[in-house]
Amino acid sequence: MSNVKSLIRVLNGETITPPPCWLMRQAGRYLPEYREIRSTTENFLDFCFTPELAAEATRQPLRRFDFDAAIMFSDILVIPHGLGQKVTFKQGEGPILDALETSQDIAKLDLSLVRIRLAPVMQTVREIVAGLDNSTTLIGFAGSPFTVALYMIEGRGGTEGTKTRHWAAERPDEFMALMNVLCMATSTYLIEQVNCGAEVLQLFDSWAGLLPESQFRKWIIEPNRRIVESVHAVHPNVPIIGFPRNAGVLYRDFVEGTGVQGISIDSTVPLRWAAKELQPLCTVQGNLDNHLLCSGGITMEEEVRAILTVLGSGPFIFNLGHGVLPLTPVENIARVIEIVRGTA
Ligand code: 1CP
């Protein structure tokens, strides 16, 4: 047995059977014990910035399930907060931000605040690392610039990113200024997470699939590439997983263009296409549909087996195509893990 953790081994190109497994949003509202500790704090960001609570939320799913990774409990919107933008979350609602409207609003963002404002997240990372067993990998993360910019400009979730897409197309120099600030803040933040003990990083570009090819190259591939380069300049061996959700055939260009070690694919990506086009380039992570996980039953089980059959013969991490939904029954997750582990 190698003493290198399984998640790191597959991200270095090894094939492991059964594959390592974790789930996006494995912490959170589907767990009663999460809802319990969450109810102690009204504003979600305050919860994220309380290291004992955030570390506890990180550990909760690991007590129930045999996951190979822990993902630091935080949110992608800590970066706008770190830059001085007003960000709030009311319980049961999504995020509300004081939306950026002009180039002056971009100019007001303050990179010098990031380190101090996000210091509590670093304390969370240290706390998680201190209690981690020697087979579980700690994943740090950040949102990618386009996805974070979308929330900064729209001011809330549940949009189609209309204002953001128009700003990027009509005033690209201003939009580039925002992307530059986000690339710098995000790189600093991720480097700091690794300094504090994160072993793998994931970049969430949840809204990448909104963009046509030319814009995808400019606002998705290039910023993610710059962040990978900046992080690897300081920590050359830390594996980075990219997640340009809904990128379709552009997943391949994303992998080639950014230099990531892993690619997290959404549930619409055909398995055989991923095995043929992506797996020779890097480790593939995915891609059980989160709604199938929520429904459970034979349809879910067959899908899990199909994913393992097609992607399990190369470097692979079992995961979802997007985060666990709040209404997901806990038993369905236990069942998926049994099948992945081959104990079912
Ligand atoms: O009230 C609550 O308890 C808040 C719910 C919640 C949780 C549990 C939010 C608000 N964020 C999180 C945690 C979170 N968010 C994690 C860590 C936990 C884990 O994975 O186990 C991570 C990695 C994220 C990342 C995140 N936040 C993304 C990228 C991934 C994705 O789902 O696409 C995005 C887009 C967000 C924004 C966000 N934060 C929260 C909500 C409800 C949203 C979505 C807003 C929207 O677009 O509607």
C-alpha cells in the first residue's frame, strides 16, 4: 500500500480501483446536523468566518460516509467580501451583493483587504488539517473569476448573467480590469490555503457554460490558466481540479489551455466522450446527476454503475455533476458509496 493519499495518486495520473470518491456540497443543508449548527448564525458569511463552525461543517459528512476527501467549508462569495464589496446571505435565500455598476465600482475594490478579511478561512483550514486522518485529502477551493464576477455584477443568484454578459461584450476593457483583480485575489487566496494545509485545489466556474466559444476562451480559459500558473509558481506540485460547468466540447480546450490536473465534468457530458477526449489528458471527476442522486432507486444505481464502467479504467474520481441538493435523502448517498466501493 502506498502511503500517498488516493485522491493525490489519481490526480498524479494513477488508476485506482475502486476510485476515490467525494461529493460536491457533501456538507450542507441535506444533513440535519448541518441545519442544526447553521441555525446558530443568521448571516451565512458569519458562519463561514467562524472557524469552529466551518471546520465542524466540513467534518460532518466524513462522520457519516467514507469519503476520500474533505472540502473546506466556505463559499465562493468570500472573495467579493474580501475585496470590500457588501455580501449578505439571509437564511433560506441566496446571496445578495451590492451590485457593481460602473468602472468606479471596480476601481473601489481593494486587494489589500483580502488577506486580513479572509484570515478566518485560513484558521478553518488549519483546524481541519489538525483533525484529519491520514487517508483523507483536504480540498481547498475558490470560484473562478467569471463566475464570481457574475454574482458581483448581478447582485444575486438565480439569474442568466445578462448584465454580466453585456458588460463583458460592450466594455471589455473594464470587464478585464475586474477579471485582473479577481485573478490576483483568487491566486493569493489559494496559495494561502495551501500554505495552511490544503492538499488539492478546485476552481468552480459554475457559469462557464453561458458563454460562446470566443468569450469562453477569453473569460474562462485564460483567467483559469493564469490562476493555475500563479499557484504553481509557488506550489508546483499541488494538483488543481477545474470545473467549467456545462462547457460541452470546450472541456477539452479548457484542459489543454489551463494546465489543470483534474477536470470535473457536469452530468450532461457523455461518458464515452469524456473517456476518449479528456481522460488521456488529465484525471476526470464526475459526473452523477444530482437529481438522480436525490431520486435514488434503480435509475440512480444503474447510472452509478455506468459511470464506473466507462470512466473507472482510467484516472478517475467519483463525484456528482453538480452539488448535492438540499432535499437529497441521506440513504441515497450511503447507497452510492456502497456501489462505488464494490461492497454492494
Ligand atoms: O443557508 C445556507 O446554509 C447556505 C447554503 C450554502 C452552502 C452550504 C451556500 C450559499 N454555500 C454553501 C457552501 C459551499 N458553496 C461550498 C462548501 C461545501 C461543500 O462543497 O461541501 C462550496 C464549495 C460552495 C461553492 C459555491 N457557492 C458555488 C460553486 C459550486 C456550485 O454549486 O455551482 C456557487 C455558485 C456558490 C454560490 C452560492 N452560495 C450559496 C448559494 C445558495 C449559492 C448559489 C446562488 C445561486 O446561484 O442561486
